[in-house]
Amino acid sequence: MRKIDDMFPDLGFLRALMVVIVLGLVFQLSGVWMTMIIVGVFGAFFTRRHRHSFLVGLLGVGIAWTVFFVYLTVTAQALAVAEFFISLLGISGGILVIVISVLLGSLLGGFGGLFGRSLVELIDEFLPPDIDHETPAYPEPEEETPEPEEESNDVA
């Protein structure tokens, strides 16, 4: 059986970041914020180090959410809604809600990436190594060849 790291290529930091940004934008369209953990896990498939997996998830989801909130601010009235929610807390400044949301989403993506990398390494540790397809799973028993009997030089 192949290991998970062998199934997904190591794209490097920037390419994996781009994959996470695109997935973050796509998954955000579902409206379910918890899917950002899954986006981080996908980012972990394309990196090979825990630090890179965390950073790819953190930055990728953070950038995706920033793009999404900028779009909502320009096209909808996201700042007006943010001002309403922040006024319920007795604080002024609607941008604060957006910044806190982006930070929370970033942390979800980062910890999703860290969890995904740890899970991949744990599963890969227990998988058997890749066996060549030419070797059969069960080796055939070797045929025993009878050894020639030695002549004894005993004189009777």
C-alpha cells in the first residue's frame, strides 16, 4: 500500500499556499466556517513539514477570508453589519469584527494544517513500505534438491 506522502506531491510553500487560498475561497462560499479546518488539512497534504503546514493553513485561510471580506465590504454592507455587532459589545469600530473574524479563520486553517500533517505522518508510520509489484506477496517455497551422497572410503 502506498503512503499518503507518496500520493500527493510536495508543491513547496508558495504553490501549497495558492492551493489553500483557492480552496479557502471555494469552501467559504458554502457559508460554513468550520470547513476552514478541512482546507488546512488539504494544505498539509502538499507540504512535508509541520511548520510549513501550519503557516500554509494560517496564511492561506487568512488571505482567503481577507479577500472575501473585502469583496463583501465593497459589494454589500459588511461594515454596517459589523458596526451593529460591535455596538452590541459597547465598542466602537466595525473593522474590529472583521479583523477578529480573519484572525479566527486563520487560526482554524493553521491548526487544521498542523492536525493534517500530524495525521498524515501518524498514518504513514503504520503503513507497510511500498512493495514492488514484481515480487509476489507470498513467496513460493524453494524446491529442495537432494544432495549427492558422499561415498564413504571405509574399508571393511
